[in-house]
Amino acid sequence: MAVRPLVRLLVPAHVPRNRVPAPGRALMIWGGMGVTMVFFLAWTVFPLGYAFLRSFYDWQPLLGRHVYVGLRNYHEAIAIDPLFFAALRNTAHFALLNVAVGSALCLLVALAINVTGRGNTFYRISFFLPVVCSEVGTALIWRFMYQPRFGIINTALFTVARALGVTNPPEIGWLTDPSWAMNSVVIYSLWKYLGFRMIILLAGLQAIPDVYYEAAQLDGAGRWSCLRHIILPLLLPTLSFVLIIGVINSLQVFSQIYVMTAGGPGNATLSVVMLLYRAAFQMLRFGYASAISFILFGIILVLTAIQLKVLRPSWEY
């Protein structure tokens, strides 16, 4: 049988491109876009603009105070308030450890799962399970695990120490010792979000064509050479995305600190967003809190621009 008559039997001679008339299509498109734009303007653009305007006021609505002060709120945060720089230092500490250690750990886990044959799905689900769990619930569980005397972590450490012959092991105050508190929050965050970054890196690894590995094997390249000259360069766009998202999320850390330490002990875990929360909902200084939020926005914007400039790859595949 000829191919052309068979095609004519299966496919009509004239297939309409779209059954909706042109005016109807335009109405559907603009209607859908209009609803989306209304929600975007109502829940994103308007609150941002309103908060930015209120950052120039001494605004305490519950006390009926609304006085224009210009840049005084910004000046107070940058030059006067010592808690702002303490919060900024704590936030930078958290971001540095969370992004550097977390990205390296996630890359190692993704590489291990990528080369694993059987049980691949099980490992992916196991590592990703904490991501879908409630952050407040898991932070409360870790708070109990961090208890100095009755927590499971210190209990396990005491058991191991006594098995090794240490008669009186020290008691670690994970959330009560200022030198341990922020690192303890970092450990929880690494566990909580390891699966999210791991899944993204794993997708990037699986998107690398096999022809590069086959060519490297023909040239006699080992695993380290493949990692250095193939995997890391071709994984750079995905790794850049993970680093940028990690920095943005780390600079906005709040929930785990609020649940586990509330900024203590002695402001050792006070983050910028935690300071913003205190200014707005404890001191009722909404104008000052708005100024802090836009200072943080400027820091995130500058760091993101620098990362995009530095980490942008100069090749494609």
C-alpha cells in the first residue's frame, strides 16, 4: 500500500489549528494573564511598595504613631543599633557553614547515589523525606534531641565515651552554650535540606551525556580525572543554582532559630530576620522593621549579582 493514501486516511486534509476564534483566543489569554497579574500585584508588588514607603516613617500603628523620619531608620540600623551587626554576623556565620558544608555534602551524596545501581529510589526518598516534613515539627524534635541531660544526642555520646573508658564525659549544651548554639542550628538545617539540594544536583548529574564518560574511558582517565574535568565543569550551572538558592535561603533563616533558640542564648543565634521579627512584633516598630528588611534585600541582591557574575559558565553542552 502506498504511504501517501494511508496518511490521507489517518489524517484529515484540513486540520484546524485552533477551534477557538481569534477574538476568543485573545480574550482567554488576556483573561488568564489578568488574573495572574492581579494576584501578583496584590500579594507581591503592593506589599513591597507599601513596606518600602513605611520604612521612612516612625510607624507604630497600634500606638497611633505615624511620623516621617526620612532615612533615620536606616541610619539607626547601620550606625547605631549594635544588635543589627550582631545579627548580621550570626547570619553570615550560618550562611557560610550551611552553604559551604551543605553544598559539599549534597554533592558527595548525589555522586554516591548516581553511581548506585540497586536501591537508588530508596536512597533518594530517604534523603528527601525530611524536606517534606514540617519545619516547626522537626525543629521541635531536634530541640528535644539537643537537651543536655535527657536528649538522645548527649545520651549516645555519653554511652560511646564510657565504652571508650571516659569516666566523666563533658555535658555539651547544644542550644544553651553560645559557642555551640549556632552550629547546632546549622547541623539541623543540613539534615533538613540536604535532600532538596541533593535532588537538584542528582538531576544535573544525570543530565550529563554518557558520551563524555565513554570518551574519557577510552583515553584512560580515572575517576578523579572524570570528576575534575567532566563532572564539575558540566555541573557548574546546576551547582551555581544550588549555591545561589542556598545563600538566599540562609540569609533569611528564621523558623528553626525561632523554634529552637528564639535568638538565644545571649543573642548568639540572633539572625537578621529574627531581629526584624522582634522589632515588628515585640517592640511594635514596624517602620524600623521595614528598613531592616530592605537592607537585607539589598545585601541579598548584591550577593546574588556577584554569584551570577562569578559562577556563570562560558560554555554549553
